[in-house]
Amino acid sequence: MKERYRNYRTYINEMFGERVNKLSVDMGFTCPNRDGSIAQGGCVYCNNDSFVPPYARARRGMRDQIENGMEYLKNRFKAKKFIIYFQAYTNTYADVAELGQMYREALSYPDVVGIAVGTRSDCVDEEKLDMFERLARECYVSLEYGIESIYDHTLEFMNRGHDYRSVVDAIELTKGRGIEIGAHIIVGMPTETKEEMLAMADEVSTLGLDTFKVHNLHIVKNTQLERMYRAKPYQMFEFEEYLDFIVTFLERLAPEIVVERLFTDTPHDLLIAPIWNKSHLQVLQGIEAELKRRGTYQGALYGGAFKSASPGRL
């Protein structure tokens, strides 16, 4: 049966004709809202240990991370080729010459077919994008922007240090360069209603993204959000409620966008809330079952009554 949403795993394996896995590396970057350039403390929800695998630690050099990561992914997933994913913090927050040398070192491995770079909208410019454009002529290059929210009041609550207009401008600047454009958002912030969260599907569908991730908010240990939550708890998505939400979100998402992630994974020893007691596979199966139960698919409501106006409206 045809997939009910454009799955990234299928998309990337078909692109290269064999199994390709992302391999995360942590190069010890920071962020401008963490080091005092525009703010301090970083995003209120951020604890880097909650999403970086154990083989990707800044205390180890990139070569060790890549070689250990390859061995792990080959043994566990039968991976054949790799995309090096510069994931932790802001991976364009350095001088262009330094960045170029780092990316090319990662691409020097025979089994590496490309790079994916997580970044912020306020940490790219023409010079950096020119560098990515040159690399994209030789290999797969993906830039993943942390949108997080389309609402400025939520971005302020998060301590992001930039507004939504900054994201729109950065994505526009990236287009037409042969660079795959990815982005991710977080749903479940206490600053937004459920309808406001669903409206983000309509809005991001207008941006011209190639790939997209949705993270449901997790309260993680050793974060500002943990302290806020313990002081004043608020309602978070329960499992069944989230299945209903994310299926509706998919219905409103443009059908051509490749979906890379639909929920958050956090190590159990770091997770405060929500506690679903579900494995990664069980959550995926729940989403698939809900899509099938409703007889629906990605884009089923796209372009309908819910479609929002231009990005500037928000």
C-alpha cells in the first residue's frame, strides 16, 4: 500500500538506491542565545544530551565520532551509506573557512554521501550559503532551520533571540542554490492553543521546504523549562490526544513536503513529562493506525478552508 505520508526514510533511500543513515556529530558549537551574543542560557527547553547519541560527544574528535558512529549504525541498522548530521546547537556559528574545512573533512569518507547541518536563521548569510551551494554541486547538502514556532510571543518565551520573520528571510535566501531546505517546529508550548499549533502546518506549507520535522514538547531535566514546569505544571499532550493532533496536522501539511520526524524521542533518564511509556516503534505504529482508521493521508486538507495567509500575517 502507498504510504500515507512522505516518509524521509523512503525518500532518502530511493535517492541513493540503498540504505542511508544520518550519523550525528557534536562539534562543540554554542548558540548566540547561549553565549551572550544576543542572550544567555539558550532555549528554555534545551538539554543537548537529550537528543545527541552517545557516540557524538564534543569531548571526542569528529573522526572518532564518525568512525564509532559508522560501526554502530552498520551493526544495528545494516547502514551502507551515511549523511553526517551536524546536530548539536548551531552548526554554522563559526567562520566560513573553519566551517568549510570541517564539512569537507566529514565528506572525505568514501561511505559519506552528504551532510545535514542544523542551524538558526540568524546564523546564516550570503557568504555561508555560497559555501553550501558550492558543496551542493558535489554532494547532498541539507540545511535544517529551527523554526520552533511561527509565533513571536512563543519565540520570546523560548528565549530564541530571533523572530519568525528572520526564519522566513533565511529560507528565502537559501532557495535556488541546490541545497535541500529542512526545518523543524515544536508543538505543545503553553503559549499556544491547539488550533494555533495546527495552523503552523498551513504556514510552513507556504515556505517551500523540502523536509520537515515535528517535535512534541518534552520537559527535560536540567533545563529552564523543567524549573518552570515544576513551579507551575501545565497540561501536555497525552498519547491518544497526540495521535489525533498529529494526524490532523499531517492532513493540513502540503503533500510534497518530506516528513522526517513526527514526535520527540528523549532518553527516559532525562524525561520529566509527558510519560507515555511507549517505544519509538509503538508511537509510529499508533500514528499509522490512526491514519488508517480515519482513512486519511498527508495533505488531505491542504489548500482547504484552513489555509493561512502570507507569512507576514502571523
